[in-house]
Amino acid sequence: MLKRILKTLALSLLLLGMALPARAVSQKEMEQARTITAFWYLRYANNGAGYMEEGKMPATMAELEKMLKETERANLKAFKAVSTPSDYATWDKKKLVAYWSGTFFNSAGLKAEGKVARRRVEGKLNAMTVSAAPAATEQVPAEAAPSETPKPEPAAAEAAPVQPAASAQPTPTEGGAAVDTSVTVEEEPSDRNSRRSGSGSTWIYIVALIVLVGVVVWLVIFASKTMQQSEKKSDDTDSDSEPRHRTSEPKATQPRNETSAADNDEVRALHREIKGLREQCMRLGEENGRLESDLTEARRELDAVRGRLRAAEAMASAASAAPAETVRRDASAAASRSEAAAVRPEASPERVAPRKVAPVQEEVDEPREIYLGRVNPKGLFVRADRRPVADKTVFVLTTTDGYTGSYRVLQMTEVIERCLENPDHYLAGGCTAPDLLATEDAACIRTIQSGTAIFENGCWRMIRKTKIVYE
């Protein structure tokens, strides 16, 4: 019974789907699709067009032109140079998406950077809703349209009353063509009625579909309840007839006893498994507590190491300043000794022992890491820190002299996710890539060639951008 109901529902839905009007593209929807394509083409054609996403999405080309700057207005000329097809009224949504996200971007004269937007355009157009096409109306053939015919001769006019069926027959004309005036008069009201009922037929189909779905749901619920009641009755009947079967056929109860024993064994096995899982959870909890304590201890040790490192850095800076002071003192002492030797000429050079001066060891510059933020339009890194800063750090720079260095994208999960979400803001100023904005399927950022930066006027300036690829 349930299968029969489902078959009836499927057949009804199929018939109503065939009766509903098809989808077609209107002039307004064509203008909206063209505006969406132009918006994302201009956005991708210029990396500096991020301001377009800050405003409201335009619905027409006129609204789009009001929000554009000079660069985008120049790029829009190439977009408008591509002619729009005139047969879009016969398109459906699939053809509309295929043209604006594929065929259009193959046109000559468009910028290669703007063509990257085809995937974004395809997603936006798929989210559009194409309205229903108007119901097709019957057209009167050209041969049956009323035309100017010469007046019939008097003889033909007198013969008309004798033949009553002549009004339904075509009237011959001088050129041999026939005009069926009765058909024309009868078809005009039917065309008007079809136009009037075209919009109402859709609502009739929708209401009928809703009613049919409601009836089918009620039938399914009724059938399920009926089946449950029948199963209960059958179970009651089996329970009532069980004692008689036991008295008459005692062997028939053996399979049921075997089944109950197997069920009991399975229940015991499940209880044992649950007990083992509980013990495992307890062990895991103890292990988790131990690991947390180890982590706390490691953090305390890390803080202590950092404190010792800061103290060592302070001592190293003081020690680096000490050799210069020692050299100055030695130089002054040597000058005083030379003056004393000039005053006492009797002193023999053999008696004066030469003084050994300890060689000054040049400090070996060790590479240091400086964590930089994004690059602003002036080519300057907006910040520089000794440690990574959440939501701010983008690059890590390695330098040995504190004046020049090479930088790359910092390989931290938080930095990678933030840069992939908004590459135009964080990466465009300091990175180059084959397609910097195509980050939909990317999961990580790999640096192919490190960039170069110098320290001047109290800030780090970008000299050469780093090359990256998405993976």
C-alpha cells in the first residue's frame, strides 16, 4: 500500500512539473548578470579596487558607474566594448551562467587579471533566481490575418443568402488567396482569454501541488499507523496462542530459548566492552592530568629560560660596549708613555720593554629574526616586533647587521589562515604570486624567493617583494 502511494505521488509531481512554466531570462535579469560580471571583472583587474566591496552591491550598470574611480572607469571601457547577445530572451539560467562566466571572458580586449574573476562570477550567477517565462500564446497565422479584400460583386452578394454555410468558408480574393473571417473572429477572444488565464494557471498548479502533497503525507501517516496496529494485533495473537503451542508442540519453543540465550550472551559481551571502555577513559583522564602538569612545568621552565636569556642579552650589550672603552684607555695610556719617552731621552730603547696589546676581537654578527606586519601603499612595514603578535604579524625578517635583511611569510597556522582570508590586505603589498587573490582551494603558503628590506628613517622599507605560491 505504501509503495502504491509513493508511486502516485511521484507521478503527480512529474505531471505538475511538466505543467509548470519554464524558466527564461528577462531584460532585468540580463542587466543584473552583466552588472555582477562587470563588478568582479573590475575588482580583479586592479588590486587597489578593494573599496568596491565596502559598498552595496549594485543592481545596474548605472549604479556601478557611480561608485567607480578613474582606474576602474578606464577598465570598464574594455568591458563595454564586448557586445551583448540579443537572443538572451530564449536563454535559461544555465546558458546565462555559461555565457557570462565562460564565453564572455574569452573575448578579446579584456585584461588578463580581470579574467581570473570567472569563478567568482559563476558562483554569484548561480545564486541568482531566474523568473518564470510568460505563457506562450497562440499566434494567428499570417495567411489567416485579416487583409484588405475587394468588395464582392453584386451577384456574389445576392448568392450569399442562398448558401448559409458560406460564412464559414474562405472568401476568394483576386490573388486566389482565401481569408477565413469566421475563424479570425472566433480566435481573437480565445487569445485574450489565454493571456488572462496565463498568470492564474501557475497559481492553480501550485495550490494543487500543495493539496496533493498534504493528502499524500496524510495517507503515509495513516498507512504507518495502520501497519503498527496490525503488527500489535499479530503480536497479541501470537502471545495468546503460545500456551496452546507449548502444550501441543513442546519442541517449537526450543528455537526461541536458543535465541534468548544468544541475546543474553551478546548483552554480557556488551557490558564487558562498556566496562573496558570506562576503564580506558579513566586511564586517559589520568594521562591527560599528567600531561597538563608536565605542560605547566614546561611553561614555568620556559619563563625561567626567557628571563635568563634577557639577562644574557643585557650582559652581552654591556660587554660589547666594554671593549671600545678599553681601547680608548689603552690609546690614552700609549700617548702618555710616548710623551714621557720624549721628555727622557737618556732612556735606552733596549731597556724599555715593548708593551703587548691584546688584539681586539671583532664581533661576529649573528642572524636575528624580526617579526613584521603588512606592507602599506608607501612600501613600509606597518610594525616590527621581537615576537609574533596575534592578528598583526605577517612576515619574519632575518638580519645580521640590523640594516638589511630578507623576509618571508611567517609559517604559523593563525597567520596563514588570516592571509588566505584576505590576501589583498595582508599580502598584496609585500608579495607577488601568479594569482594572488585565488585562495579558495588554498591551505598553505610557500615562499619561493625571499624578499629584501632595509632599515631607514626608523622603519623597515620593502625593496623587493617575496615570491609565493598557494598549495
